[in-house]
Amino acid sequence: MLLNDLPFASTQPDLPDLEGRLKPSACHHLRTWLRYLSCGRLIENEIRSRLRREFNTTLPRYEVMAQLEQFPQGIKMSDLSRHMMVTNGNITGIADQLVKEGLVQRVQLPRDRRSALLKLTSKGQKHLQAMSNAHNEWVCSVFGKLSEAQIDAMMSSLEELKKHSQDFTQPSH
């Protein structure tokens, strides 16, 4: 079963939709924000379910492994947590599990005995490749329903939103 075989809001109006709680007079921006969240959550929840069912893993574990792939020489846990915008504690717990399963290794830094680098093992690389192939297929099955023009427009809009979001998150001067 592909994601596009599942009933999403466009085909089944009784699916949870965050904007459904709004009054008709609600701000268009708020309605757009809640639609954005609803779409993301529907897709993310299905991906979480499929990762659990098909790979016996979680989305955070997959995301840690995908980040580690970007740093073949390894990365400090503190840097990884910063890249992923999560706490060091979150990374430590996931890393402990992945190390125990032989998917990730800790490499002690010679100059700093308190720090270690995390990196994928060859077993971890193979497992990540299988998960990434499936993940890519799932995401493409959702977005494949949109035309190239719709995808381009969405990317352009999201790029603008990202710029404005960065402005929004910067402290006022």
C-alpha cells in the first residue's frame, strides 16, 4: 500500500484537520498555518507508522542516522543535537540504542576524553539505505499527486516562508 492509496483530507473530510476548529471569520493566515500543520502531521504520522512496521524503528532514530550519513568522519553529539534542533539528552538516548544495535559507533576523541564522535557503522549504512529508499518512495507517492507547477509554487512559497520565519525568530534589535 502506498501513501497515495490512503484516505487523506481531500478524499475523506472526516480526517482530523486542525483548521476545522476555527470559526469562519478566522484569519486567513491562521487557517493557512493550521492547514500546513495538518498536512505535515498526516504525512509524518503515516511515515512513523511505516518505519515502525517495516523497519522496527522510529522517525527520530531514522533522522539521527540520516544526519550521521552527512558526516562520514563522525560528529560530536552536541553538534548533532544542534543540527537537529533537539536536546543533547534526546540524542544521547537514541545514540545509546543505535550503538547497542551495532548501527552507530562512538569514536573517542584523543584530545578530549569527555567527547566522542558518532558515526554510522557499515551495518548502519546498509540499514539506512533501505530505510531511505522506502522513505523516498513514501514521500514521492504523496507529492507525486501534484503537478510540477504545483511543486514549484509550493517550493517558492515555502522558501519565502522560511526567510520570513528566520526573520521572525531573530531577536529584535
